[in-house]
Amino acid sequence: MRFQEELAERIAAATQLSAEKIAAFLEIPPDKKLGDFAFPCFSLGKNPHEAAEQLKEKVQLPPFIAKAAVIGPYLNFFFSLPHLAEATLTEVYQQVDFYGKQDLGKGKKIVLEFSSPNIAKPFGIGHLRSTVIGNCLYKVFSFLGYALISVNHLGDWGTQFGKLLVAYKKWGNKAALEREPVQHLLEIYVRFHKEAEQHPELEDEAREAFKKLEEGDKASLELWELFRELSLEEFRRFYRILDVEFDTYHGEAFYNPLLDETVKKMQHKDLATISEGALIVDLQKWNMPPLMLRKSDGTSIYHTRDLAAAFYRLRHYKPIKVIYVVGSEQKLHFQQLFKVLELAGVKKDLFTHVDFGLFRFPEGKMSTRKGNVIFLEEVLDKAVALARKVIEEKNPALQQKEEVAKQVGVGAILFADLSADRVRDVEFSWEKMLSFEGETGPYVQYTHARACSILRKAQKEHNLGVSPLVNFATFNLEEERAVLALLAGFPDVLQKVAETYKPHHLAQHLIALSQAFNEFYHKCPVISEQMHTMKGRLLLVQSVRQVLKNGLQLLGMKAPEEM
RNA sequence: GCCCUCGUAGUUCAAUGGAUAGAACAGGACUCUUCUAAGGUCUUGAUGUAGGUCCGAUUCCUACCGAGGGCACCA
């Protein structure tokens, strides 16, 4: 960013345009041979080529730019390799784990809701998406200086608990519940829906049971509490594996005491009306179905609880932003919610729904009710088992095999989820989930391990550590230039992730850096070259290692030093 | 029926409105007495259709086609 900013200022000084505008125009050419920055001159006059020629004469090049060249309508700038190397490698060397860290969000709070699994249901791969995207955004925004509050908005209230209470009364088994709580609850939940097809009156029974629960029936509450505790225990096990933490586990039930005042607030603002026996906020004017405050039997619904949660968060945290990482199938719900908040006088752009596409299966839609889910547990187990096997084949002498197998297996799953634009649906495929070659998490981790290996060897065989005091003029190869440019671009990529709420930009950047480094690795031997070249390259290797590590950490992955 | 999202090589994905649309996988050919072959090198191959805006469209607009999701008492 600093390079781009400074270059923009130099260009601005030679034109009528502001530095901000120039910076927006500046781009990175599609081909490295064309340069490192390109300024398109279309807006400078009717003959962009001539304008580029004129601009070339006028602009004072900053020291890190070696030359400028006119190519068609573009004025292209080429890094001075030694300057680029010195600035970038020195910065990475000094900032270490903090390279890329910024203070854009100083003093600004963000509430980030993500993961939010449903109590009494297994943790499926559907919830994995919200968890890994949310976790990555949490880390990136924190790295950029924002104060984050992560909220796991557990689905721990609602009609589904009426169903569970009914099902448990009919078919529940205490021993089975204690042995495999989530499994047992799923079984009776699936059975409930199966039997309800034949006996629709079960649905009424469930609504009645939920009503009793919401009215505070003691026996129901005790059972609910038990279901919640047992499920949460299971979820925490996954969060430990994935290394995800939450600042609060305030689920839907937490907002129960606030529902009455929330409903009253809507009534005071004259937003609530009664329709078909239910209390709603009519949204016809905006071409949306109503937001429901009270069902016709008087009980609450997720709309009510989300509304109460929104007000609570504003009051309690005073954030500049509330972000919901929830699948795109709930898009309409959030549009309704945000519209009602706006009608209630809340600033409009305070809330953002970061949506993502659904997992798709060859067999069709996944449904907990029908019991055809792929459990996260199964996915993780398979990935770790495969990682174990590959380690046995490729590096049987490795220390801490089990630890590395976990890091690599879990990393493969996380990266597969984070490497594509979140808005797209994901076609579930075991083959892709369990691939360790090509554009995968293990490929990035492997590249990191390779860099570590070089550094170890230099230390061991040449007693040579990494020093920032090197002759930067030794950098002159295309492979080195490519790596350096990607290292320098890392902070910008983090900003882009934050601006778009899209982690895949970071994942893609790490792939590009890994590819560039692996090309460098084959073309440019580090050890056994001339001493000054070796020192320079060691510093470069160290920087790659550091940036890959920082990037993987921000994605929520581990960076093993050997694998 | 209405609304939203997505359509890019055989497959899975990239590409702030810009230059010759970039990878990976699968297939074929190479590459480990030299820093980890989970790697590298070479090779075939793509913007759903029809219009429009623009100096310039994979990107923006309209229609259509295809896939997915949603449309008040589930979350």
C-alpha cells in the first residue's frame, strides 16, 4: 500500500487529478513482464497513448521505481528490485508475526455473529462454513485493529424444542442420551418428522410443548437445559479441534427476558399490527412478507429473538458494525430484520449480512429432518486419517506425526472452504475435500515447511542465521521479483478481505505466493551459492516463511515446520 | 407465480469496467547422487443465449435459458 500510495502521489503531482483518484486507477498488470504497476491513461485525454508519453516525461519517479514505460494507453512502472527487496524484507523481518497488521479500526467495535449451530442437532458441514468464514473475518478484522466481539448465536430456543420434548417423552432413553447425546437427539428428531407425516397432530403437540416451555414449565426447562448442556459440550469439542473461540455463547434463549420490551418498543413506534391472530410488522410497502413478533398462540419466533438481540447488542456493545455470517438462504430474513431496525430508527448501514452459498450434494438438498447429513466429525476424521497415511509414505521419520496429521487434515478442510468466493454454492465432493495436491491447504503448509527446512539447514550446516544486513543488489532474477512483489502485497490483501468480507482473497494470495516461492525454490538454490547471495536469499526465504505463517494463522490454520 | 444468488476449459475455481481471460484437478510427456517430488517443467482446452451502455464488458443494464435458494405462525 505504501508503494502504491507514494506512486499515486507522484503521479498526482504531474496531473490535475487527486492522489486518491490516481490510486483508484492504479492497477497491477496481468503479466509481470508489463511491469508492477500500471496507470491507464484513458481519462487523461482523447489520445491515451500520447497522454501516457507526456505523463512519463512529467512524473518524478520515487526511488523504489526503477523505470517507467509507455505500453499502448498505459504508463507502466517497474520496481527497482533492490529497493523493493530492502523495503519489504526489512519490514517483514522487523515486524515478524505482526507483518500486515494495521490500525484502521482503532477504537472501533464490531459484533460478529457466526457459527451458531442448533442445539440438539449434529454439527454438520453446513455449519462449518459459517464457522470458518466467521473465524477468518474475526482474525483479519482484529489484525486490522478493530475490537471484535464474537457471538455464537446458538439455536437453543424455538418450536424445535417443542418437537424434541414431545419426541423425548415418547421415544427417549436416558442411557442413550448420556452415552451419545447428539446422536440420540437426532434419532428421535428424525423419527418425529417421520411419524408426523402420518400423524400431523404431533405438530400441534409440539407447539403446545414449546408454549409450555416458553411459559416457564419447570420440567420442560430442566430437560431443555440438559439438552443444551450436552450439545454444547459436543460443539466445544469441535471448536477445540478447529481452534475457534467465542467471546459469548449468548444464544437465542438468552434474549427471552428482553422479548416483551422489544415487542412493546415496536408497538410504541406504531410498527406492530395484528394479522390472522399474530402480531407482525407489516412490510408490504417494501415488497416483503411481514416480520413476526408473536405467533397466534402468543409464543415468540426467531424474528422476535433476532430483533431483541440486535437492540441488545447496540445497547450493550455500542459497535460501529454488526455482522451476521449466515447462509444465503436466510437473506430475506435479514432484509426484513434490517428494514424493521431502520424503521425503528437504527442507522441503516450498521448491520451487514455476510451470506454464503450452500453445500450441494449429488443426492440433493441436505436436511437434518430427514437425517441425511454429512457430519463434520466424519469429514475431519477422514481428512486426518488421510494426512496420517501420506505422512507415513512421504516422511516416516517425522516427529510428532499425530499433531502434524491433525494440522494438515484440518487445514485441508478449512482451506477448501475458504479458497472460493463465499457467495457461490459449494458442490460437496470427498475428492476435493481430501485432496492435498494443487491449490490446497496442505500445498501452502508444505511450502511453509520447505522454507523452514532451508532455514534449518543453513543454521545447521553453515551456522548461518537470518540477518537483515544483506546486499540487496544481489536480487536480480525474475523468480525473486515475483516473490517480493507478493510479499509486499500482503497488507493490501488483508484490507481487501475486510472490505469485501471475503476470505478467499487471502487464500488465493497464499496460493500465488506458494507457487512463486516453489518456482524460486527450483530455480534459485539458497545454500552453497556465493555468501552474499546466500544471505540475501535466506532473508527472502525467512520472509516467505513468515508471511505464509501469518496468512495461514489468519485463515485459522496451523503452519507446521515439518511435514 | 414473484424475489434473490450463481452460470468461465472435461471438472473445481480465479480475474478493483482495462492489455494476450489466470490457476488447479483429470489426461499425455518429462523431472529426485543438489535446500522435503504434498514439488517443478512442457502439453490440449473456456466467458450460457440475444440485445444494450461504454473508448473498452467475464464484470454494469434488459430479456431469455439453465442451476440453487427464498416467499408469516420452522431456524
